[in-house]
Amino acid sequence: MSITRLVELQDIDSQLEDLNSLLGDLPKMVDELNEKENSLKDRVEADKVSLKAINLNSSKSEKVNSGIQEKINKLTDQLFLVTNNKQYDALTNEIEHLKEQKKENEELLILNLEEKETLEKNINQNEASLEELKTDLDVRRNKLDEALSETADEKAALENSRKKQVTEIDDNTMQVYNKVISARSGIAVVPLSGNSCGGCGAALPLQMVSEIRAGDLHNCQSCGRFVYNKKN
């Protein structure tokens, strides 16, 4: 494998890293804002479904209560027509039973009303948050699109060059390279610096230094980076 190929690969990866740095945290921030937007939309939709169900239940309870009250009124009128205590007691018990039903429905209506107010408040707040988020998200999306557009051609050219370089490097070397570049902040290939590694500054064995200067490629025993002889 040519040392030049590995050095050129490192140069390409460094340029790609520089392009990504130009974007900064924008891609991550846009992704996070997208997730937040989707979460808010889901919550608003869920609250609206719950609100619809509560309104339907409340409407049913009101109709039931209206029917119960009509029965109570009719039974109350019948009290004046009864001729014995047994009939009177039966009507009274029925009226009391209906009043209990009505009371339960009224308590349910109160609970529904409280939940309805909470849901409406949440919906209004979340929809307001969505509007604010949308404004911020639109600005950041536009910035990201502009940055991506400006760097798209250059990035595509570098990625194509990278693919060509990788095909010229053996798999074992690429495995080591990928491992080191991930562990060493994007720098896997460094020039010899005197008798030391140009990456971490660790002193290298004299025999290794001699071989590197002769054109061989070695890995620093301290940081694992590939060390090569940079010719002036």
C-alpha cells in the first residue's frame, strides 16, 4: 500500500470534517427541534381527541339528567294523586333513587368540566408553543439549507475522492485507520516530528524512526496514529 494514499485519505477526511464544522450544531439542533415539534403536535392531537370524547360524554350526561328530571317531576306530581301510604312510599323511593342518579351524573359533569378546562388550557399553550417553535425552526432550517447548499458540491467531490482512495487501501489498514480516527479526534495519520510522533509527541524508538524516514509506515505505540516521513 502506498503511504501517499493514506496521507491523502487523511487530508480528505480533514477537509470533510472542516465542512461539517462549518455547519456547527445546526443539524443536531434542527433534529431536536423537529422531535420537539412532532411531540407537541402529538400531544395537541391527543388532547383534542380527549376533549372531543369529554364533550360527547358531557352531552350524553346532560341529556340523561334532563330525562331523569322529567321523571322526577312526573313522579312528584303523582304524589298528590296517591290514595295510600304504600303508593306514596313507592313513589318517594323511586324519586330518591332518581335523584341519586342525577347527583352522580352532575358530579361526573363537574369532573368532565374540570378536565375540559385543563385540556383546553394545555391545547392553547401547546399550540402557542408550536407557533413559536415553528418560527425558530424555520429560521434554523433555512440556515441549514443554505449551508448545505453552499457546501454540497465540494462535499460530494470530496466523498467521491474518498471512495477512490479507500479502494486503493487494504482492508486491514482501513480497519485500523477507522478505529484510530474515531478515537483521536479525526486525526489518524501524522508526520514524524524529529524523533517523535507528530500527533501525541511521544518519543519513538530509533529503529522505528529510521524505518519511517526510509519510507515505511508505522503506528505510534502511544496513540496508535500512523506516522510517516513528510518530505520538504
